[in-house]
Amino acid sequence: MLAAMKALVLGGSVFVGKHLVDLLVAEGHEVAVLNRGVTPTALPPGVEHLKADRTDMAQMTAALGGRDWDAVFDVSGFVMAAGGSDIEGLIGLLDGRVGAYVFVSSIMAYDQSYVGWFPWTEDQPFNPDGPTSYGGFKAMSEQSMLARHAATGFPASVARPAAIYGPDNNIYDMETPMFLRLLQRRPILVPHGGLVVGTYGHVDDLCEALVVMANHPAARGEVFNITGDTLDVNRYVKVLAEIVGAEPDVRHVPDALLPELNAPGAASVYGHLFKVRHHAMFTTEKAERLLGWRYRYDVVSGHRHTYDWFLAQGWDRLDGPLADPVWKSSWDFDAEAALAERLANG
């Protein structure tokens, strides 16, 4: 059992942040959460709630100025990705006042021209797209933190997850609609022959890794891939079908239709991770070697755990799509059915 920490979570209201707060509380740490207070959420008893907008350094200074923390976990997923968050200002505010600063980045922080290379390792180039893109913003944030570590010893470390799944997932074009397609015997549209490869990590494995990183001296100044199993789309569909107990009705989408289906404004007919631009594989060898961390959930046990949660929410009875105000990912079963009929009719 780790010694009790005074921990600050930047974010903390949904998905990764929510699970991280729950884990820290369960382990007996003193926890504070900082966010704008816009997303309705019920924090566990005893968790301090600080309200500030990360894009406003005056608010951040008022909330955090003069306070010390054993660990700060930065899990604010989107953080106004188009350059709206003052990373340098935040680092300056916390430098000298934190024992560890753990930043949740993304697979998108890698140079995306490496799609199709296997496996992706932490020494590959950064995403060069700049702060107006999600991946470019994550890369810029990482570089700022690592540069400050080199200059002052700022105790930053970076976790790069790939596809995160699990209970409370607020990206609604992943496992949630797949469970529904299977339960409702709907067609499952699959591009690229189902050969696009992705790496999937359970949210609780990610949170456990973040706590390990906060407490491990070898994490300082380092980037770590943090994820679980790698599999292609065909295997992903098969795994979820076995968990649900249904025979999948897979419909392969011809390559000739993909420009039309992937055009801006086109209705979503399959998950974003099924697209060729996400064809990538992580290795977590560095985290295993330096931190002694390894994921607990494989893709079967992790999705079985998620399906149990899905049923407990009554989501098997959903009669319409869900939407999240940040990620804006969802599903359109009418559009999927229309395309399936089109494919059947040649």
C-alpha cells in the first residue's frame, strides 16, 4: 500500500477523471478536484472541489496559488484543444510545489504519418500539427512539460493511452453501440476487410498506471505508452459478440464507397477506430520494464466487465443514441441500416 498522498486531479468529472478520483479515494489519499464545475457530477465524500477555468490563469492562480501537492494528475481530456489552455502558465504555477505531475496525453500525440508501422514506441516523433489540432495540442503540452523537467527538474511524466474503454466511457461510437447492434441483431458495417488494428486499454488499468507513475522515481521526465491488448476489427467484433452471446451480422464495406462514407458531414456508419487512419499498435514494454506496470484486464475480461456495467445501467434498453458535448461521437442506426440495404441490393 502506497503512503497517503495529497492529490489534485485536473478534470475529475467524467470517465478517466471519475475513475481516477474513485481509485485515489479508495486507496486513502486526500483528493481535490479542479474543473469548471459545468458538468454535473457527484464527487465522493471528502473530496475537495475547486472551481476554475483552465483557460483563465487568474482563476487558476486564485484556486491553486500557494498550495502544495504530492501529486497532480492532469486528465482534462480535451482542454480546449485549439490552443485554449495555458500550459506554460500552469507549469509555472505548480513548479516547485508538486512531487509529481502526471499528464494524460494520447496516441494522437504521435506523428500520425507512422500509421501502419508496428509497434509504436515512445521515441517516435511528435505530432507536428500544432495547437489547433487535438493531437498537436497534446504533443505541444508534452514538449512543454518535458522541457521544463530538463530545465528545472519539474517532476512531469506522460501517459499515452490508445483507445480507452470501460464503464462511463463518454465516446459513444465504441463499445456501447456495438453491444446494442449485437443485442438488437443489427448489421455491423466493417471497412477495410476488418483488418484495421487498434490497441484497447481498460480505464481502470490506465488509472492504476497513473498512480504508479506518480509514485515511481523512474517515471520523472519520461513518456509511457499505457494500454492493453492489440487486435484487429474482426477480432474485436468477435470478442464482443461472444460476450453478448449473439452471432454478429458483419457487412463488409467496399473500399470504393469509403471516400463517400468518410466525407465531412457524412452520417456515422461505423466506429471511428475502424478507419485506416487509426491503424496502429502500441507496445507497453517501457512501462513494464521501468515501472513494473502491466495491464490487469485483457480485451475479453475488460469488455465483459464493461458489458456487466452496461446492463446494470439499463443501457440494453436504450431507444436512441447518446451524445457527449465534448467528443460529439455517437451512432446512427438508421444510416447503418440504409447502407446495409444498399450493399445487399448491389
